[in-house]
Amino acid sequence: MTKHAPCRPVQPRRRLPRSFKDFTPAKHFNPRTFFREMIWKALLTRRTGQHRLPAFPKLNYGQVAITWIGHASFLVQFTDLNVLIDPNFANWLFLLKRIKRAGLKIGDLPPIDLVLLTHAHFDHFHKPTLRRLPHPKIGVMPWGVGDLAYNLGFGRVVELEWWESLSHRNWKVTLTPCKHWGARILRDLHRGYGGFVLEHQGRRIYHAGDSAYFDGFKEIGKVCEPEIALLPIGAYQPESFRHMHMGPEEAIKAFKDLRAQWLVPMHFGTFKLSFEDMDEPPRRLRLVAREQSLTHRVKILEEGVPQVF
């Protein structure tokens, strides 16, 4: 991997919010629209999905099993390493209802060696979930996020800047840039954000975190050469949301920039975070992949079912 000097983005100047719209990054919502689209419609939607009994495969050296838990949460397993990324088992995020159940129960997880947390947003950094994990050894997260994690049971908390890596024993994790933001509440803009590239046993798995499309995917592909790309495809309507999230079309473009072999979509179908129908992102992804002859390289996982690569 080519070396990059650690860096972080230039932060904008802090400004006090002038209206409800300023509380949302896209500055799109008014209270009535927010309540109707994000809360009321979700309340009227019946929760689906099921917790599956764990059926983790027996792996050989160099094989990796990826289990989508739901939303942006994944369990990544090697013969000697279990990694959780952005774990969230919540049925509610404040007033936001989980529409589809987590694919696994938190009590059925294997022992966790490493937790990767891409940023401090409540749907990715979920404190009640993290507090219930069976004492994971290491938590890795962007700069400015570690203070949120020190009382959650981690044996060690590590903060990284963009392009900075942590190596431990025979695995390595690198924080990569993305186009998003990291504030947990209003304007705590000192908190970082990004994606991760995990390297172990000759495999490279990339989790983009939350991100809009940006040219940085080309650099990540060039520098990190990921093999498996876990990319978000939901929460893109209204159109202004594409300044911070990707739709299926942008995810395919990012996948091609990354030059990865497999695209595993995420960030759809779990929480009502935007205006598009819950089942629209995977449907559109299949269509775009078929149009671009990439169907054989897209793996849409079923929550709780491991996929061996």
C-alpha cells in the first residue's frame, strides 16, 4: 500500500442554527415534513425480518465470511479474527423506528476482537449496542470520537486520521476519506469521519461508512486496492441528500473507481431516513448493475446470513 501522510479535512466555521432546517445537514426539512416522512410513515409500517440462529461457517486460511446485520452493520470473520463494523441492534433511534429486525441477536455474536466505528452519528455509533458487546478488545474510530467510547467496555480505544493505519499482530486497518460529516449533536464539528480498509490474510475489505460520491474513491482504489467494497446505496431522496449519501447509481460509479471485485450494498431497508421507498435502493441497484453488465459482481446479502468470499 502506498503511504499517505495522515490528514483531516478543513472544518467550516461554526454558525448558530437559525431554523429547524439548520438542524439537518441537507437543510431541507421543516418540522411537518420530518414528522410525516421519517416518523409517521415508519410508525405505520410493520416491522419485518427475523433474527437468525448463528450459522457461522468453518473457514480456511484466506477465506472471509461477511454477515450483514442490517443498515451499515457487519460482522467480518476470518479464521482467527472477528470484526464488527458500525454495530447497531436498536429497534428505535429516539423516534425513528427500525423497520427490519437485525439479522442476528447481539447475544449470538462470537467473541469480538475489533470494532470499527466510521463516525459518531447515532445510527452508526450506537452506545447501547456497544455497551452490550462482550468486552471487545479494540475499538478504532476517527479523530475526536474516542471520548464517546471510553466507558463502553473497550480494552483499548484508538483514534485515526485519514490515511493513518493501525497494525496489530497480523491485521491492519486504515481510515480513508469520505464525503460526509462527523458531528453527533448540532455543531460538534471536531469529530472525524471516514471509511475503513481492513487487511488480513491477504484480503482487503473496504467499508465506506456514510458518504456521497466523490473523486476520493479513485484514490482509495489506487492506494488501498480493496477486493470487497461495502457501499451505501440508500437515503438519497430528496435530491439534496446526495450531498452526503449515495444512491445506487453513484455506488456503482464508486465501485468502478475502487476497482474492487465485489460490491456489497448497505445503508438501506432498515431505518426510514429519507423519502424513497424502503425497497427502492436494491431494486435500482439491480437495474443499474444489469445495464452495466455488473450483475455477477454485486452481492446483495440477506440479513443474518454469512457470505463466504
